Amino acid sequence: MYMKSILLATALLASSTATAFNGPKPLTTPQRHTGSALQMSGGAAPALKPPAAMYEGAAAAGAAKAAGSWSKIFKLGMVSGAHIGFGSYLAITVGGACPGIASANPGLQKIIFGAFGLPFGLIMTLVTGGELFTGNTALVTAAWKEGKTDGQSLMKSWIASYAGNFVGSLILAYLAFKSGTLGNAPASVAIATAKCNLPFDVAFVRGILCNWLVCMAVYMASGCATMIGKMTAVWFPISAFVALGLDHSVANMFIIPLGILRGAEITFGQFIVKNLIPVTLGNIVGGAIMCMAPFGTTLGNWGKKSE
């Protein structure tokens, strides 16, 4: 009996000591899901914004981009050009070096080419705050149409990011060429030659379709609070556009000059006139109109008269 009393007292003392150090456990009540947003664990913030908040956030992001100086946008554009170049570099190295699979199962080769490369390039740009011209055609356009920036800042964003993307892509193309890692693989030459032999209207339409998907990836990723969410939002549309054989102006700034360096019978002028100009124009239509205009006219204030 005496021993039982000692054990009981010891247990009570241990319990009270633990409570003193740790404090009482708060009462928890089941959390309800409110709205259409997916909730993060703990309910601190939505893991995925609802549509209206996603559009509002995209327009705000565009306004922040438009507010940057010429030099800032250009420098971050160089970084993003290199990021997309790295993605293209990986795609050519992996998906472009599967002749056996391409011959036996062309569809499988296309998805390999799309899945390994460009998605990681865009992820690097999005999570580091880079400036990508193709994404800016959607985000900064939304900011302009919502009155969060002016037309001059819109042009500054587009021109500075485009120029920076071009310089960064060319630098990486030269470094990739000098690295010797591609060996005798013919993919870069074949891709560059094919892209510069497209009719103007075909290249233009491929540019529209490509940046529609790219800007959807950027738009959806902007509404995700977690890294895995952003990666998922990017991976599907980006791997799809590459597998479909569509044209991205910034990716082509790396791929085609690399092909020229490796012996493609294309002049730099042909690259600009026969590919880059029509693809760039298509990318603008795809980002500003096909991707963003539907959301701006339904969730935003596009086309609405100010009172």
C-alpha cells in the first residue's frame, strides 16, 4: 500500500511538471474549408488561390515587374534567358539523343523531349524572380489593363526583358557549344534547320499556341503557395508545348544559335526573319490575348467603363 502511494505521487508530480513546462494543450476544433481555394495544412494560407484572387495576384505581380528599372529588368532578363537556355540544353541532350526511341515510338520520344528540360528552366525563373518576356506579355498586360501601370512601363518591361533574354540565351548557347558535351549529336542542327524553314504563318500560329500554354503555366504557378504546387503547375503545360512541337521565342534564342554554331546552314539574318519575328509576334498574341484576356474580361476590368 505504501509503495502504491509513492508511485501514484510520482506519476502526479511528473504530470504536473510536464504541464508547467509545456503548457496546457489548446483545444482544437475541426477546420472547415471556406471558399474554393485549396488550404495548406494548418489553414494559414491557401495553397492554391481561388480564380478571382489568382487573377488579382497576377495583375499585382505584373505591376511590380513593370515598376523595375531598365537595367534591373535587363539583368534579370539575362538570367532568365540562361535559365530557359539550360532547359533547352537538357532537352536536346536527353530527348534529342533518343534516335532508337524516336524511330520505334515517336510519341514517347516527344514526351521525353518535353518533360526533361524546359519545365526546370521555367521553374528556375519563377522561383528566383527572373524576367521572362513571354510571361511578361501576360502578367504586365494584365497590370496595364487594370490601370496598375502605364503603356510606357509595359513597353519597358517587354523590350528590356526581351533584350536581356536574347543576350543571356546567346551567352549560354556559346558556352554550351564550347563545352563539347553534345558530342556529334545532330539534334540541335536538325531542330534549328526545321524551325527556320517554316512558313511565316505556321511559325506565327505555333508561337500563339506555345505562349498560351507557357503563360497558363506562369499564371497558375503565381497562384500556388508551395514549391510542389508551382512545379506541378509548370510541368504539364511546358512539357506539353515542347512535345507538341510549338515555338517559344526565348527557347529559340538558344536552340537556333546553338545549331548555327554546330554547323546548321542558316544565317543569323534568316533566324531573325524566318523564325524569331513571327514566333515573337505569335507569343505576344498567345500571352496577352489567348491566355490573359479571358480572365481579364471575366475576373478583372478589361473592357469595362470606369464610373
